Amino acid sequence: MSISQAIEKLEAHYSHQYEFIQAVKEVALTIQPLYDAHPEYEEFKVFERLVEPDRIFNFRINWENDKGEVQVNRGWRVQFCNALGPYKGGLRFHPTVNQSVLKFLGFEQIFKNALTGLPIGGGKGGSDFDPKGKSDSEVRRFCYAFMRELYHYINKDMDVPAGDIGVGGREVSYMFAMYKNLTRESTGVITGKGVGFGGSLMRTEATGYGAVYFLENMLKAQDEAIEGKTVLVSGAGNVSLHAAEKCIALGAKVITVSDSQGTLHDKNGFDKPKLDWLKTQKAANKPLADYVTKFGSGKWLAGQKPWQFKADIAIPSATQNEVNEEEAKQLVDNGVKYIVEGANMPLTADAVDYVRDYRVHYAPGKAANAGGVAVSALEMSQNSVRQYKTFEQVDERLKVIMKDIHDSAAGASEQYGQTDNGYIDYMAGANMVGFKRVADALVAFGILN
Ligand code: GLU
């Protein structure tokens, strides 16, 4: 069965899983040259196997809110593929979470994790629980209840969750506590733990910093540097604020951040103290808009996105499909030459086509935001040997990993004839490198897995 036949079959089965089909097609459209060079992939039906998760667990979570009312939510864990190591991937708590979203994220995670070069498979999970407006006690009760179900399906050597949207250090701590309570084991079953009880230094910064390290490599490939460049960042979560922080530290000017309510624009750029204030403000769930009165600078644009400003670089780091074709056009018109995906699949398929047509250097999330999961894998290995690395050691390792991802994607783009006159096809390159590592393992295993 060819890739296109496998896609047809998949669409017939899962036409309602829009995000999942989008993610699969993106990979499918770019790996044909690799597939043609490896007839064994067709023989072993590698693509057809990889688009169906190993298994999905679906469960109900009952918990009690502060008024003593019973609340019911849905939870999932998608164990997508463990060819390269234990299932690995975050947990997302957001009202938009459903099977399609988790399957798209889990599918992406297989190749992202393969790209890190570390021994981790792909998985994802989460719940339609909405953390917004919930008290700390409510979040705690929900996390306990969620882990009471999830713990049946995970284990440090089999499936290792982490955070994602709506799941940060606080939630990871609550879930880890319940896992320890139920199993009486203290193992690295979840990553993103607090430093001091099994967490790795730099895990919090890793996704955002890693994306900027990837960007530095892209710029270098075009004989450019980050210093003096103007950057648009979307989102105001962990990835966004750490990407902004690293850009600023390297001498770039970051002029936007955003959230679901709107965009904060400061034409002079945020400096480190202002960024630190934004971090505290967000951590306390307070409005970004307060920045304007606090510092007497910048503008709050209610209900707007950050793509309307002139810039050199965009780092969309909020959520999937946040940039549509119209907004991609805005970016191109505003002079943006580099797009680095801090979030998972923040550009719609049409937006990706558009920016690539205009030769914007484009780094897909599975390559650019792999730094987070890479440091999670380093956390796993530190947990296993029960010895911990310094911030500088992890940072150095992260830089090397991001450079390797960049170079291997660029190398595959060149090798399979996708590089055009200096324009590197990072999307094709990353998909081919990630796919090849997983596919070779599947072929070696025969028809198991
Ligand atoms: N949720 C993050 C991602 O999308 C991190 C996953 C992890 O650390 O396991 O890659």
C-alpha cells in the first residue's frame, strides 16, 4: 500500500479527526523521496503502521470543586509508538483536548523524539479539564484524580508523561505525589519535576531556549546573526517567555507576546526586568494588559494577534493552528524571513504552503521545539543513575542536540534534493530524519511493534 493509499484509508476512518489528519498529511507529503529509496518501508507497511497508535486509554475523572459539587472530565493517554524507547510526551489540560488533538500531538511526538537522537518513543495525553479560573485546591484535586486513573498505564521504563499546555511544575508535582502515594515508588515516572525532588535543571527553560538555539543555526546557515533582529513572539506561557528571554539575551529585540485575550506590543522591545515581570504576572494569572500602566510603555491590543508588525523573525508559541493563511501573508508582507515554531503545529497547512512559497526559512515544531522533550530525556537518565547535572552541563548538551537536529534536517534536505539554491527545506528534512530512525527500527523488529 502506497503512502497515498494509506492516507485515503486513514481519511475514510478518521475524517472527523481534523488535526490528526493535518499532522499526518504534513509528514506524508514530504517523505516520498525517502520512501522511494527504501522499498523495505513499503514491504513492512511502515507508514500504515505508524499512523495507528499502539493503543489509546480513555478514562473518566471524577473530582470535587470548592463548592463540593461533583465534576466529571474525560482523560486520555495515547501510546503512539515505542520503537525507539519508552512512550514519551506531555499531558495537556485544556477544554479543546480531544482524541484528534492528542493523536496529532502524539504522532508529531514520535518524530520529534526521534530527532533528539535520544532513546524515547512517542506518546501524549491529557484532559478536557479547563484550569482557567480554578483554585489551587481544585487543580490539586483534579491532578490527584487524574493520576489515580493514569497510573495504571504508565511506568518509568514504559511510558513517561510530562507537562504541556495547562500542565506546569505545580500540576506535575501533584501528579507525581499521587503516583508515589499509589505505588510507593520514587522513580522518574514523569518529567518536569521540581529541582530537588528528581527534576532536571533547565527543563523549564529548555523548549524556549532550544527553539532559539535552532534559530541561531538557521541564521548561521544563511550567514546571518540574531543580534539586532526584531522578533514577534506569540503566547505568554513557558515556551514563549523563555524563547523571548533567550532572544533578548542574544541581542535581539522582542516586541510582542500574547495570550487568548490579545497582544502586548512594545516597539522598544522587552528587556530582562520587564520580561521577568511578565513571567510573575502570568504565573499569578493576571492580565498582560497591566504592563502598559506598570511601565508606561507599550500597547495592549485586545482580541488581536502579533502578526501585524514589521519584523525579521516570528516564533509562534501559543497553540496549534494559531497562524492561518491570511496571517501568514501578513508575516511575509511585514518582512519576516524566519519562522520558528515554538508550539506544536501553530501554522495551518495553507499557512505553511504560503510561507514556503515565499521562501521564508521555516522550522517546524517537531524540530524547533524538541529541546523540551530532549531535556526531559536527560531528566530520565539523571533519575536512572540518581546523579544530577549542573545548569551549564544541561545547557551545553541542549545546544549540541539542537545543532544536531538542525544539521541532520539540513543534511537530509540536501541529500534528497529538497534544498533549492540555499533554501533549506527543514520540514522535509526533519520529517525524513525522524521517520527514517523510527522506520529502520520497525523494519528491524519485523512485524511486531
Ligand atoms: N509537551 C512537550 C512537547 O510537546 C514536552 C514533552 C516531554 O517533555 O515529554 O514536546
